[in-house]
Amino acid sequence: MATLGASEKRIRWLIAVPMALLAISCIYPLVFAFNVALKSKRDYILNRFSLVADATFDNFRLAWVQAKLADYFVNSLTVTVGAVALLLLVSSLAGYALASLRFPYRRAVFLVLLAALMIPVQVVLVPFYRTMIATGLVDTRIGLILAYTAFFLPFSIYLMTAFYARLPRELIEAAKIDGASLLAIWWHVMLPLGKPALFTLGILNTLYCWNDLLISLLVLQSRRTLMVGIAALRGEYTTNVPMLAAGVVLAALPIVVIYVIFQRRIVAGIAVGAVKG
């Protein structure tokens, strides 16, 4: 028994040590960026890696006001909220149809959606940009909302289909016997039962939309999003690194807070997507 207990402890240590090192490697960039953001430009040049001695919040003020990150923050917030709301609505309806209804080529449609998950965004950038120009959606918030919806919809539908497929079909049959229409079944039965998956999907899509740089750089050219604005803080010949670090901290803070609060739901959402529908 003693030998077994010692063996289990060794196994736990073998697992815990790499996990701890991985956690430190993830946390260190945020700590380093916050430490640099509290330094003046002179202190940073003299010693980049030392702990801050004379903290100042001027870099946060400069990044927020002078670099116009406040305006970019509003753009990111507006686009993210709009895209996530549209993604939840469309994916919930599509997931309900694919998981619960029986219609021709249902499996073929689902396979096409799965195939879309394997196509990198970079492959379709040229036709995507031409389409945006042709429809007059370049440099508009609604254009970026629709772009995010198009790119992130296959995964969203897949997740909701996997979740709805686990629900008993007897619930739908009972609602049909009571005379409920398809839309009424979705609204009164499927939507309330799908709240856990929708909540998780909302968090994941918020992370995707907020952190995106490539798509927003193509669509919103004059009215930048927050990530594009932070990338623009890098100069061609010189960069105010403490102000850049302050911008990174400001951009990462909402996502870090969301992840810390809802990390269990994010993990649960990954598990939902792994279930075969």
C-alpha cells in the first residue's frame, strides 16, 4: 500500500510540474506587459526586465486618449456584441433543424459545415474581400459583423447540433402532439434547454471576435477595432514600448476577466462539441 501511494504521488508530480510550467508560461507575458506598462520610457530603456520602481499610469492614459484606443474599444464592443448575437440566433435555429428535423440532404448539409471548419481563413481572403467591395460593406460595422458571422458560423452550428442531438426526441414529439409549430418548439422547448450550450458558445465567439486582427483589418479600414489599433502603435522606426504594453493590457483585461469568471463553462463547451451527434 505504501509503495502504491508513493507511486501515485510520483505520477501526480509528473503531471503537476509540466502543468505548472505551462501555466507560468501563459501568465508571464501578461505580468511582463503590465510591469512594462507601469514604467516610463526612460526606465524601460535603462532596464527592460527589472521590476518597476517608480510606477506611473501615464502610459494607460496616453494609450486610451492619445492613441484613440477608446474609440477602437467602442468599435470592437459594438462589432463583437452584434456578431455574437447573430451567431447565437442563427446557430441555434440551424442546430435545431439539423439535430431534430428530418429533411432531404440533412446529413450532406452537416458534412459541408464540417468541411468548412477545415478551410483556413487565409485561403478565401481574396474572394471574400472582392465580395465585400461588391456589396459595399467595406469600412462598415455591419460588414464586419456579417463577416464574423460567416467565418465563425460553421463551428457554432456544429456545437449546437451536437448539443441538441443529445436531447430526447420525446420532448419534440410531445410538443407536436400539443399542436406546437416548429418555431414554437424551438422557442419554448429547444431554446430553454440549449441555454448552457448557448452561453458557452457566446463566450467562445466573444473571444474569437474580440481577438481577431486579420478580418477586421480588411473590413474596417478607417474605423479600426481595438486589436488593429494596438498593432498600429508600433512605429516604423521607433516604438513607445511602455505605451504599447499599456494598450495590450487594456485589450487583454476584458478577455481575462471573462475567462476567469466563465472558465468552467468554456471547458464544458469543448466537451459538448466532442460529443457525437
